[in-house]
Amino acid sequence: MKYYPLNGPFLKKIIVVLVLLSSLTACQKDKLPPATYEDGIWFYASASAISGNDADAKLANAFTGNYTFYFYPEAIQDTFLLPEVRVMGDPKNYDRSFSMIVADSSSAKEGVHFKFLNTVVPAGQVSTTPSLILLNTPDLLEKKVDLYLQLEPSADFPAVMGRDTLSADKSFLFSTHYHLTFNNLIQSPPYWSTVPYLGKWSAVKFEFINSIIGFFPGLVPVTSDEYSQYYSYYLHLRSALADYNSAHPGEPLTDENNKAVSF
């Protein structure tokens, strides 16, 4: 093996190479975007509270919503709470506004079908729950409308955020988008899965239930403490259904899928 002393011409060659490499590295660094520490904002949800077998399903379920005025026939408007938004950054000692825009693909029109109600993070806070006022317009009796919302960078929250994210420990969900569908049509209520004894949902069954017990079950979660009361409803509804079918021989109560209603 041959050794070269670190002096003379050989040392000069090494210095020249190192200077060239240093210049090349500096040029490459100049092309990289600088790290950002600007404040940003996301929609947030706890993964454990959202149904879904994988990240995509959980993200879809967390950041989509449905609403119908059908359950509130006297209402001319209602307040709809969007998912919580959380700040990337520190709290400030003043209120901060965030930008939530309506995507072009939306059929819901601001000022016609809805109004923004809260788009401010209060002073000293790093989260808030934005909300909308939904307006019960005549066209909702005939069709659904879709509202696609998007959080955009603003003066108070200039950071550009990623679209959809599941945290590394899979405990939190984040997104900059939310999709709401609303109408004034009958549909399965959000907590029907918690209603005991009454079986599979159908529109005809739902209307029959309301006509007998005087309310639509499933608009709020049914607790275990209410199970005994729902068993009483079940017995009452079975009796009422038997009376209806007896009064209509050969024409039992059937649902919109031509299936006989049962409890």
C-alpha cells in the first residue's frame, strides 16, 4: 500500500476537492424550502370515537356528516356543530380567525342553505368548535345538498397543512376538509344502532313508531338505563301493529321495500 504525505501538492489537491464539495452542498441547500414554524389549523377527531376498520374508513366517517330537517318539521333553521378544530402552534393573547371556504363542487349555497356561525379561535385557546346555521329551504323537501368545506391558510394561521392524517400512534385523526349532506327527507337517525328491540330501520316503520309513541327514537343515543322503557315501547308497538294488520286483512303494513313491518 502506498502512503502520501499530507503536505505539498497532494494536500493542495485535497483542499481544492473539499472546497468544491462545500460549494456544491451550499448550492443544494439553497434549493431546499426552509423549515416552517408558522401556526396552522386542522379538523380534529379522536380515533377511538370513530367507527371504521382502517384509517381511510375512520377518516371518511370522522369528517363527513348528514343532517335532515325531517325530524324537526317546525324548525326554520338549526345549528350544526362541525368537528373540533385544533391549532398547530401556541395559544395567543388575542382572538384568531381561520379561513373556511366552500369548495366549487358544493351544491349548498352560502346565504341560501347555510351561514357560517363561528370561525374564531378565542384568545388563550388552541381549539374551538366551528358551527353552521342550516336553513330549512323548500328545495330540501325534494333533494339533498352537499357542502364541501376546506380550511385554508390565513393571516392568523398561514401554515399549509396536509389533507388527511392519522397520527403515528393511531389515536388522533386530522383533516383540512369536511363534507356535509343535508335535506328535509326521511332517513335513518344517527343513533338507530343504539335503539333496542325495534329491529331493522325502514321509513314506513319509523313513521309508524312515531305515530304510536309520539317521537322519533334514535335522534340521541339510547342509554342502558332506558332499555326497560324501550321494552315497554316494543310491547306497545307490537300490539298496535297487530291491531293495524287485523283492521286491514290481506294488506299488512309493508315498508318501502315491500317487506312486512315487524318488531
